[in-house]
Amino acid sequence: MTTRWGLVGFGEAGRVIGGALAASGADLAVHDRLLRDPSRGPGVAEAVRAAGAQPVGDLAGLAGRDVVLSLVTPATALAAAEAFAPAAGDGVLYVDLNSTAPQVKEAVVAALPRARVVDGVMTGGGIRLDGSRIPVSLAGPDAAEAAGLLAAAGLNAAVVGDRVGAAAALKMLRSVVVKGMEALWTEALLAAHEMDVVEPLLAMVEETLDRWPTRDFATMLVTTHVAHAGRRQVEARMVRDTVAATGVPPLMAAALVARQERTARGLELSGRAPGEVPATLAEALEVLRGLPG
């Protein structure tokens, strides 16, 4: 039996994913709130048809669809689910692909008691890739079914957990690293610009990063953090003061100080000997999670 697809949201991400689905030959109906806008609606409808899908002006038009994907703005993800609820048939697979916190995904489940909600996120370059190559991570009791259907339609989907919220948490925690690096680079390069050492700084960090595969680098940093937070807290304060001296607010450097100080204090209270490097990342994480505050 041919799967009948629905898509809520035809913004930038919706056009990429919807276009990929339609290009695979999927029977796709698309709703976007702008379709009801007298001035902008005709243009959106034309774009939906050009992608090979059918525009529907109301969410009721998605009733009877086997799978409905939600790709709206994070701020409207829950409202979109609530608005779709009256049209949601028993057992419809509702794949929420919005970049929201796990708690929002859980609220979407509560808003759609008749649907089978799958928590989904897009990562790895996002909408700058073509739709068939965007990594889609899925979680929830029905994630495997959703992954199979998306893969059959030519999309790159994988199951990362059996609990709704796991995929959302994965993306949020990825952002701790990626957006944290964005903020770190911004602060460091602004300070480097004030000291006229931008290129030497880039070369120095590049040499360090190029020596390590990502997993090994993360393991090295966290295991040695356990061993050396005591002395690194002193270095971190000097880092903070160096950034501040350039006139750049040391927002990230101050956070670095706070993390080093917290670990150093916990290690001292626990009686762990300085310089003892855990053998594995898992061991290091267990040490850190067990430290007194």
C-alpha cells in the first residue's frame, strides 16, 4: 500500500525535506499557515505544486494521511501539534522534526493522544545539504517504523533511542559543543584581533586540532580535566584576565573558570589525588558525576 504523507510547514527546511519526499515519488500533501494569507498564499501554493506536492489550506486536509511530518519554527511546534489534533486519525505516525527541547517533544505527545509521535531532529549541516543527505535522528517507541518509511523515501534516517525526547536531547547537547565552540572562537578571535595575533592563533589551534580524531580529543580533554582541574583553575583565571585586558568581555573565559573551579573543589572534597588520569572516558564521567558540589 502506498504511504500517504503529510507535511506541516513549508519554510526553508520544509521545502528541502518536502522536495526530497516528492522527488522520491511520495504522495505528499502540504499545509503551511501562509497558504491562508491572501497576498502570500498563492505563491506558497505554487511553490508546493512546483515541488510535486499538493497544497492544503487547512490542517483538516491532512486527515487520513499515514505519516505527518512537522517542520515549523521551534516556537510554534507545540501549537502546530495542538492544531493538528482534531484531524489526527488513530495511529497516524506524527514525526516532529522541530529543533525543540525534550520537554516540548513530550508535550507534543500529550497534545496528540490518538497519534504515534516520533521525536526527530536534523543535524550534520542541516538544510545546507540536499534533503536526501540530511541526517535525521529519530527516537520513540515507533521510531524504527518511521526510520524505515523515511529511508524508503530516500531520506537518511536513523534511530537513536526508544524514548521520545532522546533525539531532541541529542541535538541540544550537540549544540553545547558546536555552539559552545562558536562562542569560544568568537571570544578568542575578538581578543586576538585586539592583540594582532589572529593568524598565529588560528595556526596554533589548527595544529592541535589536526592531531586528534574527535573522539580521542574529547577523551583526552575530559580525562585530563579530572586529573588537572586543580592547576588548570589557576590557568583559567589567567585566561579570563587576558581576555578582559583586551577589552573583550570574557563571557566564555569566565565560564571556563567556573567549570575548572567546580571540578577542583569537588576533587579536593572527595580526596582524589591530583594528577591521576582516569583510564577511560566512561570512568572520567563517573568520577565527575559523583563529585560533591
